[in-house]
Amino acid sequence: MENIITIIERLINAYNSYIGTYLLMAVLIPTGIYFTIRLKFLQTSQFVHSLKIISGKYDDPNETGDISHFRALATALSATIGTGNIAGVALAIYWGGPGAIFWMWLTGFLGMINKYVECALGLKYRKVHPDGSVSGGPMYYMADGLKNKLGVSAGIMAGIFAIGTVICSLGTGNMAQSNSMSDALNTSYGISPIISGLVVSTLVFLVIVGGIKRIANVTSKLVPFMAVFYVVSAIIVLLLNFAKIPAAFAMIFQDAFTGTAATGGFIGSTFFLTARFGIARGLFSNEAGQGSASIAHAAAKTKYPAREGLVASVGPFIDTLIICTLTALVVVVTGAWSSGLKGVSMTTEAFSIGLAPIGLSVIGSHIVAVGLLLFALSTAISWSYYGDRAMGYLFGKKAIKPYRLVYCGFCFLGAIWGIDLVWSACDMVITFMAIPNLIAMLLLSGVIVKETKDYFDKKKDGFSP
């Protein structure tokens, strides 16, 4: 059994090193640049309007859909604000050095426009079921939006994406989350991964059996609380190390293009490794371009695709440009990045060092453990919805309940597997979603430009019929 796992791990690492990484770097960043230019920096020029939509100013409970703008964003954010913000950032720095954070920032900024595009398309091509519920996402805009351009190939592309979504839901949104939760609970409290896996799997099951409305209800309450808890904790550490922040930024920008020399427990990195792990961990964190958030935002109560796209564009800003940045700065200013520790252990060390000046180093592990538990639990809950929509697309409604049971089983497995294999597998399956989704986005660029123009023309007219 051990030999089989070793072979699988080598194959996965080979794919990530020589195929997946190159594909992502060749498509993800250029796609973001293309849409940023073609849509005239929409992610910044309409940022305030996006916040107004999220606040509920334009909500209409009578519109078709399952959930409000805010709950759609909370569900999508709960899927992205997870281990990537705590363990993922630390892993990016462990392998690529502080410069990897620059590439995470670039992925986050361009991710805002990528998320606008994919979520607007998701809502435009969503399906309304006889009971009034909706299903949407890349598999629908691939199958329907590209039918005239690609013929039967559109359906094949949609099928590949849906299969990738199911696999990714079991890996990225599930096993990686339970793995990091069990690691944090074991490190901080000595709790066995088996116990952690059983408890987490049970909690996830109790929520996901209620479908999107229960998931949205839980995440809309959990996301604001967990974000404030973690952000405030990180800001306290940064205030205590305020003088070191300028040097941290300087190191991030300098090392982004040169790599990082070996120092302390850090083995050193090249430019390629720095960019590779920054982009990979950035995509893992905010999922912009991967297409997953489009599935949640397609359930929003609105008739304007562009409006929901604007709501979605705020996601990478919160996830990557705020929360990931705070984690990165805490790790760099405290010097924990060169400790030789990996993942959750590095972030825990950073908070412990950062809080030492006020005699609270002992609570550093509690901050990370509680933050990670909340982040990862919310991600696992939301990703189950992405997976069951994909299963419904592939095999019909009858496949959803069995999928949920399998999902909870994988949640347990993730808690007891080794961290390197779990994260490597996640990086691989992400490309199975991202590559076909980014291609579809580019092929449907004309549609998104028209939807954007129509929406802002209506906005000028006060959204009159």
C-alpha cells in the first residue's frame, strides 16, 4: 500500500511540476490582464457600486433565485476563506520565499475581474427548476453558451469541468480543509486526527443535508465572525511589529523577481519557484478563474448577470488582498518564514512570536487553531454545494444524496492523510477546473462585454424597465 501511495505522489508531483503549473501560468494571468483591459479596470472603477449591491440596496426578494446577494457572497467567501489563508500562505512562503506573496497579490487583483466574468456568466446561463430552485456555473455556460461555437465539444468541455468539480470538491474543498484542521488541533491541543476527522465530518453532514439555503444561512453568520476574529488578531501582531512592516514589503517586492537566498531554516528559492507557488496558492485561496464561485453566485436573487458579477468581484479582494496579506505580513515581520516550519506550524509560530512582547505568546496557537477551524469548516460546508451541483449536472438529482455521504467520508480521510500528498493532489485537480473554465470565459468574452454595457446603460437610466 505504501508503495502505491508513493507512486501516486510522484505522478501528481510530476504533473504539477511539468504540466499543471505551466498551463496555469500561461492562461490564468493573461486572461485576467485581457479582461482587466477590455472591461476598463472594472474591478476598481465599480468597487463602490459593488459594495452598495452587497449592502442590499438593490435587493428584490421577488426576483428568481434562492439567496440574496450578501448570502451568495458569504457562501462563496466561506468556500475561499479557508486553509489557503492560513496554511496556504505559509506554504507559499515556505517553498517560494516572501516574494511568493507578490504573485499572490497579482493573482488576487486579476482574480477580481476573472471572478466578475465567471459569476456573471454563471447567472446568465443558469437553469431554473420547476420547484423554483436554480442551478448554474461553468458547466451550464459551457454547454449552452458555447454550443453554437463548439458543437458537441461544448458538452464534452462541460462534462470535464463538472467531473473536475466533483474531484476538486473532495480534495480542495474537503480533504485539504480537514487535514489542516486536524493538524492544528493536534499541534495545539494534542487531539488525535481520528477524533478530529469524526467530529468535523459529523458537523459538515449536519449542515449540508439542508442544501444551499441552510448552507447560506450558516455561512452568512459564520463568515463575518471568523473574518473579524482573525483579522483583529493579525492586526494586533502587526501593530506590535509596526516598525518592521516597511522592510517586509521591500523583501516581498524584491524577492518576487529574484527568488530568495537560503537563510535560517529556509532552503532558498528561484524566481520560477517563487512565482509558481505564489500563483498556485493564490488560486487555491481565492479560486478566481477556477469557476467554483460561479456555482454559488448563480443562486442569487437578481435578473442582472453583471450585478452578481460585481458582487463576486469583491471576493478575491477580501480573501487574498486583505486576509492573505495579513497572514503573510505576520509571518514575515516575526521572522517565522525562515524557521524551517511548514504550513500551520509556521503560522502558529508567527503569532506566538508576534504576541510575545505583551506576554501572550501562549495564545498564538489558539488563534491559529480557532481561526483555521472556523475557516476550514466553512469551506468544507460550501464546497459540498459545488460538488452536489456538479453531480446533479452529470447524473441527475438522484446522485446528490449518495454524493453527500461520500463527501463526509473523504472529510474523514483528509484528517488522517499526510499534508504533502493532500496539497499536491489539490494543486493537480484545480487545473482540471481552471483550464476549461478560463478557455470558456475567453470564448464568451463578447457575451460578457455586452452584458456589462447593457447593465451600466440601465444603471444610467435608474434601472427603469
